[in-house]
Amino acid sequence: MSTLLRNVATYLTQILHESQFYEHGVLTPEEFVLAGDTLVTTFGTWQWASPTSITKFVSYLPKSKQYLITKNVPSFIRASKFQLVTEDQILDDDTQTVWNLPSLRLLERNIREVNHCESGATAEESDCAKNIPSLEDFGDDGNSCKSPPSTCVNDSRSYDISITYDKFYRTPRIYFVGYDEFGGLLSFSQISQDVSSDHLNKTVTLEPHPHTGLTHLSIHPCKHAHTMKRMLELVHEQQLENLRKSGHSPDDIETAAADALRAAVPVHHYIFLFLKFINVIIPTIEYDFTTNFL
């Protein structure tokens, strides 16, 4: 979907007012703010931000809470060196894509086992994937600051990460801009080194940030709601199994499981869960601190 068509579609999309988190994996703007407040309160590196231009504000969010941002997030290894360890695998039935829920305890152990630098080293879901431009569609000329050459492919990097509310898809959307060890902007080909190869040309796109206008790497949100719903279903299935094992009455087991799901994954924890599966797509950036969330 082109930027113009997407803007028109977003404008025509009605604002969601009734919660559909557990039914469809989406958020209302109010729920996005609630989840953002929880993220900011829990992890002080995240902050609410506002656009500098009045034309970049959206009316359905508070002026002081237009989007979330965290800066200078470290990245020490590239995706090709990252051995992802998972607890659960979520199958996207439409695309047969396996989504993974990382366990930070295991991931941290893996990261420690990888040297930061090897010694001596040098509009609709059905149309979503085919309409997303890949990183290969863009050149590097004019898009990066030149930095002194390095002989190490695994030089440390940092990222500024922001999360917006996508009115069309009714989910959060995440944006990344990266810097090398000298503070220069990473080129698109350099950023691609931090993206899982399974997702590089499928869900990763280059987009103007809706609140700044600057070009960022972004994870296209066309599958966000579906994936969130599937993750909730896995938690729900586990709750059902736990209730069956505990000898719960079959007559009210479904209601009890639904209540248990809401207790285990309240809507204000949405962004915690969201960061879990985003961490699968870009696993090298250390922004997911929600180790014991699930």
C-alpha cells in the first residue's frame, strides 16, 4: 500500500472505542496509553514523547503522549551470530511463519557465549507482504553518515526505538534508527544485519515516522494483531490445561480459563507481550527486559 493510499485509509478508519484485545489482539487508543504508561512506569528508559511540529499530532491521543521512545539501546552482535533460544513457537497459519517467544534468561546466557567481536574478524493482510518494500529496494547513498572504517563486523551499535499507535491496524507500531560506534547513522544495509533473515524481506520496511517525518526502519503491523491473538491463545490453552489438571469442574472451566487469561495478561501489559515477538524479528537489540512476563 502506497503512503498516500495508507494515509487515506487511516483517515477513513474509525477510531476503536470498545476493547477487542482478547478477541482480536488489537488496542483502543486509550488502551495504548494505558499500556504505554505501564511500560514507562516499569522501565524508566522508556518515555512518552510529542512531535515538534503541530501537523504531526494526532487528535485521538493526549498531546503529551503521542508516542513512546527509548534511546541509546545497545546492540553488540549481529543477527547472523545470534542463536535464538525459545520457550514456545507460534505458528502463523496464513504464512506458515514460526513466531518465537524468547526467554530472556536463556537469551542472556546465549549472548554471553558470543564474543562481541570475533578475534581477527573482519492495506490488507493478504496484500501485505508483496507490497512492503524490502531493504534491498533502497540504496545506501545519502542515507548514512560516513564513519572511520572498521575491521570488525561486530562493532557495537546503539538504537533509538519508538512505538506509535497505528490507527489503521489498531496496534502499536515500532520504529528503529541505528548508530555506529562513532555516532554515525547506520545505512540500511548495516541495519539489515540486525534483522532476522526470516523476516528481512517480509515484514521489515522503511517508512517515514508519523510524528517526525524522518525515515526509519519499521516492522510492518499487518500481522501484529493476528500474532498477538495467537500468543493470547497459547496462554489461554495453557490456562485450560492447568485447570484440567487441577480437577476443575468442566462446566465452568472455560470461564475460569478466560478469567485466568485476563489475570495473567491484562491489557495494560500489551506492550510487554508486543516486545516479546518484535524481539524475534530484530533479536540483537537489548530492549526487551520483560524476562519474567510469561
